[in-house]
Amino acid sequence: MVSRVIPVDVFDLVIFGGTGDLARRKILPGLYRRFMAGQMPADSRIIGAARADLTDDAFRDQVRAAIAEFAPKARQDAAVIDAFVARIHYVAIDATGTSGWAKLTGMMRDNVVRAFYFSVAPSLFGDIASRLHDHAIADPWSRIVVEKPFGRDLASARALNEVLARHFTEAQIYRIDHYLGKETVQNLMAVRFANILFEPLWKAEYIDHVQITVAETVGVNGRGAYYDTSGAMRDMVQNHMMQLLCLIAMEPPYHFDPDAVRDEKLKVIRALKPVPPENIVRGQYAAGGNESGYLDHSENPASRTESYIALKVHVSNWRWQGVPFYLRTGKRLRARASEIAITFKQPPHAIFDDAKGWHENVLVIRLQPNEGMNLMVMIKEPGPGGMRLMQVPLDMSFADAIDDGEDVPDAYERLIMDVIRGNQTLFMRGDEVEAAWAWTDPIIEGWETRGDRPQTYDPGSSGPEDALMLMHRDGRRWREIKE
Ligand code: NAP
């Protein structure tokens, strides 16, 4: 199946932090793939901006190297790469100073979409926003894209929103949560709202519980100093996992339109109950084998930052009364696997004398690796000898449904094109981010006030023992973490 290419307007995309890690790994290779797919109209330009003094050609060489390293090998075509880098320019600019801004002003063109990607530390957002305004580089139709982390608590998120709001309207601000750009995550909405099959069952009456897992095998490695100021709650739960929870729990929006979707997500965040300490397990990975432990990467040998967290969360509204959402995420776990699993209740009456005793349907949405969905259904075990049941997957792997696995678009590709199109549906609105912090803050403050320490867990394990108990004491179990 060949995916349909929807044309976009001619654009100038300025990437502040164009030489940085995110630009190299995600933004530039993603743009290359969109270019290859025919989605970058002739005359569109990409302008890298950072302090380093580079010529256009030197920056183009960096872009070539980024494509060689991070674009799929099967999609590397010398002629296409040449044509792509010909669209690329560079301006040396200091976000906090004066150099480079006049040059960037001179490069702007009328009648094209102007987009500015802030792929820099959030402390620079205000400086860049004000200079884009003061030099009249941004026009009323310009868009700005900002990266996570969007604040580290409610107060700092509000301050960032205020800084951006001085020069840009909410309709111009695109706060990226790349989880929302994942095909499977969008498919979750398609499955829920484009099929009659699921929505009637999508409520407390039929759903037993929901599990959301984001498991990583990597540790904090070189990011130790940054991570130590963040931790799993801020780094993963407050943003990505909260967004996933919202898409599962939200009411059907009246239309697939930015405000309609975001209004419904906001209602979910506001309906989240405070989480008591007994429903939270925090962990920190120990050293193991030749591998260093969390504390080896921290500047603080007594750090209490969690590299793992599991929570039992309730959405306090009519639809989800009594349905627990179990969330867990961690580093240095046994496998890299992210999934959402929606476990339905057992049928009301068992007519088969089946020794196994469980007849549950589970809808599994895999985010990585192998994006796709599985619906676990019960069938009869083949062969004679009575009515024994077995659980089998109705498999919907994207890799099988399209040409080849490499064609699943990366989240960043999709989201950048949405910026150019002016579609904010898959971006977080300022009030959503603030509501998410308003729920997160008291949880973190509670740890700090009580001086809670995370439990140690073995690298390569499923996390701390107590996380298993979080489910066991409810008569449930976590799904196995496996690729
Ligand atoms: P990075 O590798 O440290 O890159 C920072 C970029 O900003 C460089 O291009 C740097 O170039 C430029 N820069 C720094 N100070 C500047 C200034 N005063 N004026 C102009 N340019 C300046 O950071 P990153 O990892 O790409 O992260 C960028 C943003 O994305 C951060 O907000 C980060 O939290 C977020 N993010 C990153 C990732 C990731 O995987 N890397 C994932 C999610 C979110 P010069 O030093 O030459 O100026």
C-alpha cells in the first residue's frame, strides 16, 4: 500500500539548535524522508540556526552525515540527498545576543509559511521569541514549535506559557509531545472513533483495567546530570504517559479538530484523582555486571531521583468509575517495550468447563518496537477432546499492512508536516500542560516532604518488587515486558 501524499504550502522552516542532537537524530532525517515522499514543495527551505560559525556547505555536510546515520538505509539515495541539501541554509545566530538576527531578517520571504522550531534549551525560548518579534521576523501567520520539557512544575510551565504568549497567540504555538505523532497512537483514536465495535464496550461496565508501559533498556548514561533534576515522573509520566491516558479515557470529540480533541483531553486530566502514596512505587536501578548503576551517573551520591515509577491512577468520572489505570515506566529494564493494554472483563457467565478459568479479551496497542495492534480473543483449541479454550491474537502489525516496516513514518515527520499545515490537533495546548503539572506537583511535593527514597531494582529486571505488589494486591498482574 502506498501512502497518500497530502500537499503542503511552500515553507521556510528555521531550526534554532539546527546543529544539536535532536535536529541531527530526528528533525533533519525526518524532513529528508518527507522530501523524498514529495511533501516539500519546490522553493521550500530549511534554515539551520545556532551559534557555531558555519557556511551553508559546512552545515549541509552535517545534514548529510545525520541522514547517513539516522535515516533508514533503504531510503538513502545520493541524488535525493543532493536535491534535499540544496534546500538547506544556515545562519550563525546567538539567541541571547545580537549577532545573526539581521541576516535572518533579510532571509525571510513573503507569502510562504514561516515556521520556527525551538530545538534548544527551554531557557532560550523567551530570548528567541522576543527577537523574532522585535526583528519582525515572525508574522501573524508564523508558527513556533517548542520541545519538551515544558516546565518542571506548574509555576515554571506557567512562566514559559507567559513568555511565549507575549509575542505569539495560542494558535501559533505548537508544543511537541512526539508520542502523539506515533502512528499507533493516532490509530488508537481511529480504532475508538471510526469503528462501532469498541466504543460501546469502552467503559467501566466492560473494561477491567488499563495498563500503560514504557520500558527502556538504556540507563541515563551521559544524561545523568539533566535526568537527576527530572526523574521518571517528570520525564515520562507528566507528558507522554498522561497523553496516552487521555486518548484512552477521553470522550468522543465532536470532530477531529484541534480544540475539540484538546478540550476532551483536558477534561480527563482534570478528572484525575490525587494519587495516595500507597499507589505509587518508585525505583532506582542498581549497578549490575559491568554496568554502572543510577547513582554512578548522578552528581549527588544520595540522589532520590527515580529512574522507575509505577502508579495506580483513577479517572474520576462517570465512564471510568472504579477502573484502575496502571502506569509504569523505567530505565534499564529487561526489554525495550512500550504498549497500552486494555483488559476487558470476563463474560458474565461461563458455559465452558475450561480449566484455565480466564476468558479475557485484551486490546494491546504496541508503540515500540513493531508498532501495531493485537486484539486477544478466546477460541477453541484445535482438535478433538472437548472444549478447551485458548487465547490468540488478531494481529494488525503495521509492518505487515504496508510495503515494508521502514515506511512507518516517524513521529517527528508527521508532526512537522502538521505544523506546516497549521494543524494543532496533535500538539498540547497551554492549559493541558498546566493541568498536567497541577496533578503532578502534589505527588512530587509529597515525596520531597516525606523524604521518600526510591527502591533499588536490578538492571535487566522488571522493576522493583513492590511494583508487582501494586497489581497483585488487586488480584491482577503486569503483562510481561518483552520485545
Ligand atoms: P543539544 O544537542 O545540546 O543542542 C543544542 C542546540 O542549541 C545546538 O545546536 C546549539 O548550538 C544551540 N544553541 C545553544 N545555545 C544557543 C544560543 N545561545 N543561541 C543559538 N543557539 C544555541 O540539545 P538537544 O538534545 O538537541 O535538545 C534541544 C531541545 O530539545 C532541548 O529543549 C531538549 O530538552 C529537547 N529534546 C531533546 C531530545 C533529544 O533526543 N535530544 C528529545 C526530546 C526533547 P551552538 O552551541 O553552536 O549554539
